[in-house]
Amino acid sequence: MVQAKTWVLIKHFDGFPKNSNFELKVEELPEPKDGEVLLEAVFLSVDPYMRPFSAFRMKEGDVMIGTQVAKVIQSKNPAFPVGSHVVSRSGWRTHSVSDGTDLVPVMPEWPQDVSLSLALGSIGMPGLTALYGIEEVLGLQKGETLLVNAAAGAVGSVVGQIAKIKGCKVVGSAGSDAKVAFLKELGFDEAFNYKTVDSLEEALKKASPEGYDCFFENVGGASSSVTLQQMKDFGRIAVCGTISTYNDTNPQTGPYPHFAMIVKQLKMEGFMQSRWEHKHPESIKRLMGWLKEGKLQFREHITKGFENMPAAFMGLLQGENIGKAVVAV
């Protein structure tokens, strides 16, 4: 019998998450049956979506939702041999038993010199989100100007780099001078610290006086209304996240963007990467190709120890990370 440690949501979040929302528990796992595998977590992901999704995807007492890279340590399923690695949606747990239906094998040609943690980052869900937002939602074209906020995060940092690969001007906003320096390293044409500029409107105008063709939205809230005023006519907006609102106890109100959208004839579309799941294998290969060619750089914020999952999650929501936040078991 294997003992699995799990982090359970014992009380739904009210405002910013607290340690008291979580409880570390131990459960006994049964032996795998025919067709099943026993998994051991190697890397676990913490992501902003967990905060809002927990409200409607979970009930109190459930194991926290999330994705991990896991190693197969027992197998009664020939599709998943012992020693192979998979991406699993088994949540915040050290071990799990699966029948394989929820598992995605790590691509067989994964390079030995690339950490498997990237399967949760640039070569995983965040990278896919960036790629589909740019290609499927925005239809970004060579020579256009793109703005991305939360640009030093797991998604935003990939968004900017793919836009540069496509021959675009890229402007990024982030929440610290260290993050701005990181964006400059990645090749962003312009980057600014939204916390220290005197005026967001003036910072956006200075970075791109002619306006923006495309906006990759990760933040939401009041800043979006300011940004929409800087869009070019017929501009396109991909709405990926609204992290500025996730911990609100009272919903934010106005100003409302509808008139600007009418006058500028803007197109805004929300999306999740799962819509293009059928493209994932090909897209993962494209992202890995750019990485190996040196066109896609990455940075990770790695927290060691499964016991630190809540701290890593809360740190992410406070903007402590540059690049992808990952917990290494």
C-alpha cells in the first residue's frame, strides 16, 4: 500500500487565499488494477486559474485541482510502462492511481537536456495558451504591434517571444523592475513597470504612439478600460485571464469599455487552450522546436517540497514569480 499526501481545500476562498483554507492529509492508495497505473508526482503546477476555478469546479473537502508531471512507478497498462512520465490532472497529491484516460504521455522525443518541468510551462499548458491566443484568436500578422500584460508570467513571457518570432513589435507590462529587465532579455521592444509609471495611459502611448493592433489580456480590471482606448481601429483582444479580479470579495465596477469597442470596432474573444486540444501534439513539437533553436527562452520559479504547495500558490497570486511557478517534490 502506498500513502499519498494530498492538499485539501477545507474552506472555499474568501478574498485572498490563506493557510487556513488548506489541510495536508494522508490517504492509503489501493494497488493498481488491470489497466491502471500508480503515479508519483515529480513536478506540480501552481496557476492563477486555480483561484477562480476552485469556486465552481470544487467543493469543500476536495483535493486542490491542478496538473503535474508524474512518473509511472507501477503499471498494469501497457500504454504507460514503468519509468515513463506523463502529464496528469490529478491535483495537489504526491501519488495517484489512474486508468490512463486522464493522462498525456510526455512526448517520446523529449530532449534529455530539457527539464520535464517545462511540460507544465513553456512546453505545456501556458505555452499552448500563448500559441493559440496569438494564432487562433488574434490572428497576429507580421509587422503588427502587440501588447501583453502580466508579461513576465508563464503565459505572457511566451506570448511576447512568439510575437517576436512572427516579426511583430511587442510591448509588455509587468509589476517589478526585475520583471521588466527579464522582458528586455527576451527581446521585447518596449516594457514598463505598471506599478511605478505615473500614468498607464501615458506609458502605453509612449511605448507605441500609433496604438496597438492586438492585446493579449491577462489582468482585467480597471487597466483594461485604459488599454482599450489605445487600440487601433479594428483591433483584436484575446482575453486569457483577469488576475486582478480573482481575489475580490466585491466585484469591481466600471468604467465600461463598450463605447470604445463600438467606435474603434474592436473584436474581443475569451478563450481556453483546451478548445484546440486536437492540435496539442503538433503544437508541443513546434514549441519544443523554438526552444531548441534558441528562439524561446524560459525562466522558472521553483519551490521545493510538496509541503510548500499553498505557499507557492499564494506567492504566485502576489506576483512573486518570474516565469512559470512550479513545485518540485
